Amino acid sequence: MASLSAAGFSPHQYDHGEYVVVEMEVRRPLPAEDWKQLYELLGMVAGWGGRWGLVSKKNGLTAHASIRKTPATHECPGAWPSALGS
């Protein structure tokens, strides 16, 4: 999560059973370089067998990612959570 904070986001982490969920508000307008960094960080989640997305709300966008705490046998354990700086 330190990587997200360093990129100017304010992530919040929640425990959801088998998953860890990270959510953050995405300010508008977001500079192109910040979009790139956000997509790169969220893209890592897919490599860990997780899911991510953007939700449009009345007051802006929320980015979220869910990462399985224990990888399935066919998944690479990856570096969670150290890759996000936690």
C-alpha cells in the first residue's frame, strides 16, 4: 500500500475472509502519468490471481482490488503484500 500512497492515493485495506480488499478514491482530473501508475499497480493484482476494477460513483471514481490471501495451487504466490509496500 505504500506504493499506492507514494503515487498520491489514499488506499484503505479490508479483510474479507479469503481475500484482502484495497479501495481508494480516484481524484479527478487525474494526470495521465498517475493513470498509468494506477493501472500498473492494479495490473499486478491480476498476476496474483486477484481482481480489480473502477466504479463510477456520484462523487467520483473508486478503484478497488481484491487479492486472495492464499494462492490457489495453479497460481504463483507472487510478492503480496510486499509488492504494494506493506
